[in-house]
Amino acid sequence: MDFPPFEHLLYYERVHGARLNISYSNIREFRLDGFRRGLPKNLDLNWTFRNGTPGLRELIAKRHRTSSRHVLVTTGATEANFLVNASLVRPKDRVLVDIPIYSPLRDVPRGVGANVVEIPRACKDGWRLDLDRWRKLAGRRARLLVFANLNNPTSTALTRSDLRELADIAEECDGHVLVDETFRELAFEDAPPSATEFGHRMIALSTVTKVCGLGTLRVGWIVGAPDLLDRFAGLKDYTTGGGSVLSQTIATWALSRWDFFLRRARRILDVNRKIAADALREMPALEEGVPSRGSVLFPHCSVHVAKLADRLLRQYKTVIAEGRFFGVPDHFRLGLGGETRDLRKGLANLRRLLRSIS
Ligand SMILES: Cc1ncc(COP(=O)(O)O)c(C=O)c1O
């Protein structure tokens, strides 16, 4: 195994002290007291269920319109992505990856030795998905086809018909489709269906991190065919074993109030989306408006993005996420889930800097 460094994460580690980070993809943090309840005093801290606690698996299954037999709880979506790749992908296998994308979805298959074929979408075509190209490149031997739905960083969605066709392609190449659905429900009433509604070759993963702002619980999941989950669970026995019962208890509270979390996310995003749209209109160096769904946007920038990000950090203590982290260097990512006053200030800093250099 030879994993490329996780550049985006390392960058965030380096800039952690900066005043304003307007690039995060999560909805702002939720705190323990927001649940207004206490942990059960008799909670067994010695033993837990291998595949996740039954109540939590039931609630996750509902979000994907399936049964809990199809759910494996993991240590975040991060472990979920690792388990799928390390279980299904062998060295030199062909893995097709949608670009731009959140880098671990591209780099974990690389880490386990796959021949990763990046299939870029173009901003000038409205990030259109070319399924003919996917079919051609999958041929008869692609092992895994990888997407995020909604996409991180563009917030584009795979539609029901895209998913149906991807399931056909997987059948033809005798492979699987992995869809990271971390942001799927942030399209609210327009949320695309879960990939797992389209048959046994489709695998979905997700997490409480982004929708709820509960990243440190480290609770995620995989939804897929039970025989596949057995293989993933067999590998998980060597990574984390059973997950944290403390975290899974709190994640169960979150999933049982999921509509509350969606309403909260929507309130925050509606306000910030409007602020971002107004601000972007005053920055002619940036192309592409603010998408109507999701928590992130990915404008094209006519100014050199690495230099812009560096000056924004040094002069204004403001952080954006360079497009190179997602495979498209002349763009950058902004996040809409944070504090409104921070977004406003960060965008004003960005506008000031762009005015002075473009
Ligand atoms: C698409 C996507 N999947 C997964 C994750 C990480 O999820 P978790 O915190 O559950 O490991 C992120 C975090 O940025 C993400 O953007």
C-alpha cells in the first residue's frame, strides 16, 4: 500500500490558527447540550455490537429506504471509504473516479494499488456527466466506479436516471459503484435517491459529520448488499472492531431528530447562500453562481488560485480551499454552513484582495 498524502487535510492542519475559514463543507458545529438529554447511567462501556447498535442501524436504514441488514456502522465515512476499497480493489484493478472530487475518494483506491482513471467534468459544460464516456472507459473490467452525490466540491447531483444507468454499467463490467452520499440530503426536497435503491452493485456511504455538525463523533456507515457488508465487516474487525458505543448513542439521538437537523441546515444555508450569491456578483474574477443545493460551491477564478489563497491567508487570515485538492487547480471551494458573520467577513476580504490584484 502506498497512500498519497492527504494534502487538503494537511493544509487545514497548517492553517488551523487562521481567523476565518470560509471553505468548510460541514454545517456549523452542534453541541452536546443541544440534545437536552443525558447519557444512560447504566450504558455498557465494555461491549458493543460488531456492525453497529441495532437502533442506530434501523434509523440509518430508513434514510436509505432499506432494512438494517443492509447497514454497517463505521468510524466515519472516512473508514467506510477505506473498507470498501481495501475489500474490493486489488492492485492494478481499474477504478474510475469522477473529477472534481473530495480527494480520499480518488486517493484511497490509488493507495491500495488500483489503476485510477480520472474522468473530468468541465465547468464550461455545467459539470455535465458524460455517461457514454463512463461506459466506454469501464469496458468489461472496471472494478469500481466512484462518485459523491451531492458532489463535493461542486454540489452537482446524480439523478435517478444517472444512477439507473450507472447500475447497468456496473452490471456490464461486473463491478460496483461507490457513491459517497454525505451531502445527498442537503438538496432537501430535491434530494436524489440513495444509490442503494438501484440494486446489489450499488454501495452508498454517509456520515453524521456534515449534515449535523457532529464530526468528532466519528460515526458513518455503509449501505449495501449483505454479502458485501460481511466482507467490509471482516476488514473492520482489524481496523476499529466495534465502534464507540458513546458515539453511537449520540448519533442515534441525531438520527432520531434528523428532520430537526435538516431544518437547521436549511436555515443556515438559505441565509448564507444569499450572502454568497450577492458577494459573488461583485467579484468579476469569479465565474459560476451559487448552486441551489448543497453546502459548498466551486467557482472558477481568473486569478492564480494558489497565489490568491496564500495572500488571503497572510494578509487577511482567511482560508479558502484550493481547487488542486479536488483535481481542478483554477477553482476554489467555499462553504456555506458556517457562521454568517464569518462568511460575510471572509467574502469581504476576498473581494478586497481580488479588487487589488485583478
Ligand atoms: C464527501 C465527503 N465524504 C466524507 C467526508 C468525511 O466524513 P467523516 O467525517 O464521516 O469521516 C468528507 C469530509 O469532508 C466529505 O467531504
